[in-house]
Amino acid sequence: MILALGPLLLVAEQGRTWGWGSAASISCYVIGALGIAAFIVVESLMKDDAIIPLKVFRSGTFSMATVIGFLVGFAMFGAMLTLPLYVQIVLGLDPTQSGFATLPLVGGLMIASIASGQIVARTGKYRIFPVLGTAFTTIGYIVLTFMTIDKPLWFLFIAMFLIGLGLGQLMQSLTLASQASVGPRDMGVATSAATFFRQMGGTLGTAVLLSILFAALPTNIAGAMGNKADLTSALDAALTPSVAGAPENAGAMKAIWSPIVTPVREQIQTGLDTGTQQATAAADQAVTQQVTAAVQQQVDAGAIPAAAAATIIGQQVAAARPQAEQQALAAAADQAHASVIDGKLAVDWTDAAQRGYWVGQVEPKIADKITGSAGSSASSSSGSISDTSFLNGADQRLTRPFLTGFNTSTVMVFWVGFAVILLAFLLSLFFKVPPLRQRSALQEQADDHAAASAQLESEAGLAAAEAGSFTGPISEGAPEPARRR
């Protein structure tokens, strides 16, 4: 069993990292398949002494209860592990608060479990509970698929409560059906097998659903960053010095935005440096031409000796150049939506108007780049999202694309859980349950033994009577056995 399940669970957890078609994954598939085949062969040879006697699967009720229990475990553990992670990352709760946030699920489970138990104890009927349980859980998953980062916490509580109501009706009803479908001797095997397969479903569900979550996350984050409104707002915040330099935003800037905005600022500044050189060169040329023309006129008029013209031009150009360059830079700054800082063109990122202009210029290019590279960068960037501590206390404009991508990935997980529990619901509609046992297994065995003993004594008495021998105790009034003559 270990040889069968170990490799399959390992590849379910590590397949995203290894690659589902890698040599390690294929080895796990092969070993797991061989292990399952070997387990079936050994169990069939062991017969009644097997860990899970295969004869119990001849019961359609037991087989159906096992399949439904596996699917329920898949959906249950997937929800129990995904929901706390969701409320921590998207809603910003700490681990303790996220634990308390799951109380509606636990409360619904307790209410449904106690209520269904009381109904079964009083009526002896439990056929309806697998149907109602899977129905409530299905509805709860449907509610979860409507989650967005703007939904309030109470919306999530409704989904949790519905899932809890469903699971509370399923656990014991499926166990009762498994126990009632086999003989008294196999009740323990049926109970342990039902629990085992439910836990295997939960383990597989956890591995599969979390693999889906983190495999889809990089692509969905990139897709969320391609949203014009969110990207514009985030870029504006990331390019604001007071926001980018805030200690609480340092993690978000390092993990998400610094790799984006740093090259953008460098490219913008490079372009402005070129503009600075062109503006100053044009100003110098214009000043030189104007001064040269004026001096030449004075030389032609005889006011200035021709020999002194070059010196005078140099002096006047040097005197007029700073003001001309300043005026040229000011005009260029107005056209470039920038400022003149330390004698060159530069964007004043504290100025909302200048920042807004440049955000509008670079946003389409960044969106196209992110969208185009989403598929190729998904696998390489998945390792950088394992630590989400940078979200704590960060500006919402910086974290919104990440949260939107995480929400989209989580909703994908909820859809998978919905499909699984919907299949369980459809199977429960055809689930035929045997009558509830009225006696314990030990009492039923004792009663069967007593009935068999009474039957044996009755048959022995009839046989003795036919042979003319009295086998019972001789009491007053009892006929004497015939004497042989």
C-alpha cells in the first residue's frame, strides 16, 4: 500500500516543480501503478485475512459509499486548506484570525452532524443525508466561485457555513451505509476502509488543488497586472517617492514593482538626457549665430575692429549662453512634461501632473510586455510567490494586482472543488442504502450464534426422535424411551 500510494502522493505534490512529464514524475506513475497492481494481487490471495478484503467491494453500497467518501474528502480538505490561505492573503488576516474565520464552517459541520444524528436515531432513516449533504456542499462551492477581492468577509462566511452544513450530514451517513452493507465480521474493516479512502481523497485533493493554485498564480497575476485601471493606479503609486520609499511598501516594491519601474525611470531619464543635450546644443547654436550676426554688423559699421571680433563673440556667447540654455530647457521641459533639475531635464515624480502623464505613456507598453511574457515567465516566477509577507500593511494600490491574480487562481480551485462535489451529488442520487442496523456487531454475532445453536439442537432432536432415542432431559410426564426386546 505504501509502495502504491507514496509515489502518487509525491508526484501530486512535487509534479509542478519537477514537471508532470519529467523522468521523476513518470517514475512515480510507474511505481504507483505497479504498487496498486501488487496490492490487489496480494489482497486477493489473502482473502478474509487481507487488510481490506476485496469481497467487501462486491457490495454496490459499499463501493458507492467509498467513491462518494473519496470525492467528499477531496473537496473537504481542499476547502479547509485553501480558505485559511485565502483569508490571510486576500483579506489580510493574521494566522490566528484566519483560524477563527473558519468557525462558520466548523459551526455548520457541528450543527448538521448533531441534527442528522438525532434524526437518524429517532427515525432510523438516513438515505436523504448523502443527497442533502452533497447538495449543500455544492451550493457552498458555487458561492465561493463568486468571490472577489472586494467581497466582504461575511460573504465568505456564508459559503463556509453551507459547506459545513453539507459535510456534517455526509460523514456519519456514509459510514453508516458502509457498515450496514457488510456482515458483522467485516464492520471494522468497512469503517476503517471508509475513513482510509476519505483521507486519501483529502490528501490527493490537497496536493492537486494547491498545485493548481500555485501553477496558475503567476499567469493570473500577470493577467491582473494587464488590467488598465489597476496597472495605472499601481504604477502611479510605485512611481510616487513617498509611497515607494515607505518602509511598509519595501517588500511589495522589491517583489513586484521595482523590477518594473526602475527600468522605466531609467529609460525616461535617458530620453530626457538626450533632450537636454539637444536643447542646450540648439540654444548654444542660436546664441552663437545671433551674437555673430550682431558683432559682424558692428564690424561692418566700423564700430569694432575686425581683429577683435572673435574675442568679442566668444565673450558675448559665454555671457548669453546660460540664460539661453535655461530658456531652452524650460521650453523643452514644458513639452516633455518634465522639470529642469540641476541643469538638465528630469521628471519630478512628486508632481502628480508629470507623473500622471508618464504613467499614461508607459502603461500600454508595460501591459503589452506583461501580457506577452505571462506564459513564458509563469514557471520561472512561481518560486518568488511562496513568501507573501510583503503584502502585510502594503499600499493597496501596489498589492491589488497580486491579490486579484491570487483571487482568480483560488476561484479556479473552487471550480475544481465544485466539479468534484457535483459528481458526488450526482452519484448520491443513485445511492441505495441498506436499512440501519438495530444491533451492534457483537450482539448480532451472538444472536446469530444462538440461533444457529437452537437450530442445531432442533435438528438433533428431530433426528433422535426419528431414531427412537430421547435426547432431552427426562422430566415428570416425559415419555420413556422405547425398550428394545
